[in-house]
Amino acid sequence: MSETSPLIPDPDPPGTRKRVSVRGRLRNYFFTGVIVAGPLAITIYITWWCISLIDGWVKPLVPSAYLPDHYLPFSVPGLGLVIAFVALTTLGALTANLVGRSVVEFGEVLLARTPVISGLYRGLRQVFETLFSTSGTSFRTVGLVEFPVKGTWSIVFLSAPAGPDVQTALGSGHDHVGVFLPCAPNPTTGFFFYLPRAEVIELSISVDDAAKLVMSAGVIQPEDPQTRLQAMAAGLRAAQVGPTPAGAATMPARDRLDA
């Protein structure tokens, strides 16, 4: 006698879907709505907060007679952001020529003679030049280091190589590089230390993908662009062909074309 009687139907036959209760459907709809609306709402809120912050900084510096808000019954959002962008771009263009460079150098000489402001200005300028320089390589490479104990690996961002004084103090046997170890789920905080470059395993993923990996605590893995494009192409082909009739999969290709 066989283990399964033919008179007893299979409780879960292949090809059938389990019935979902109304409560389960509502729960699925709710979480789907959260997934769709959550990132959109947070993005809009952060964008609006940044625009309002810049408007609050820039608009008081502009005479009210030159602002559209003085003539309109409502406030125009984002006007301060546009003014700041135009002003910074104009400042950069003026600094590129000889006259603007001379004015900037004269201002730096005055700041250098101020006891407290000089050190603050030099430090901030070095940070901004390092972060926003198009030719710099800081924080553009992702790596792995053994931390906090041997056998465990952590994501790090490679910074600049060690300076001459630091390299001399650490010894000339190894080429040391500065690394920043971000903390999850806030990658803006972490630890900075120097390691021999040989102990850092460089990864081919981007800094954005590494930041997502840290912020999600490993839930969001870096995606291969080629794999994603292949999946999208397969989905488009399946949508164009439509559902395959039952039994068409077993028919030869020539017979399906004749049909």
C-alpha cells in the first residue's frame, strides 16, 4: 500500500495559492504603503528642511526690495538656495582670475595675523579642500580591516596616507594609510586610525553602497549593475511575451510558432 491514498486529496496541491485572510491582506497593503511612502516622505522633509535653512541664512542678507516676497502675497521657497548657488559660483569664477586671487590672498594674510581665527581658518580650509577637491582621493575607496578582534571584518573608508611625521613615528617598514571606521547605523560617527596598507583589503564597491551597507546593518547589500540590468531586461521580455499557455512549455519551438 502506498503511503498516500489516492482518495485523500493533497492538502496543498502544486500550482494552487494559499488563501490569505482579509487581515493578512490589509497588513500587506499597509506595509507596502509604508515602503512606498516612507522614503518619499523623509526625502521631501529633509529637502524642505535644507531649503528652509538656506533661505533663513541668505534672505536676511538681501534687501527686501530685491526679493519677490516683498511684492507677492506669499513667500517663494528656494530663492535663498538659488541666490547662494549663484553667489558661490560667481565667487569661484572671480577667484580663478588674477584680481580675485589677489583679493583672496590679501584676506588670508589678514586672517593669518589674527591669533585665534588664523588656526581655525587654516584647519577648516584644509578640511574643505580635502573633501571637495576634484583631484583628491580621500574617502573614495572602501576597504575591509580586521576589527575589533581577529577574524571579524569591518567596513572602512580609506583616507590620506600617513604624513612624514606619523610615518617616521610608526616606522619605515610599512606604508601606513589613514582609515575611517564608521559606526552603524550612523556612518558620520566612528573611529579614525592608521594601519599598514597591506592589512587593508580594498573593495570594488562605491562609497555610497558601503554607506548603505553600514546604515542598514548589512540588510542592503551592494547590487551588481549588470545583474540588475539583466533582471530588468528579463522582466520586460516576460511582460511583452505575456503568460505562457499551459502545455506550451512542452511543445517544440517550431510548433508554437505555427500555432
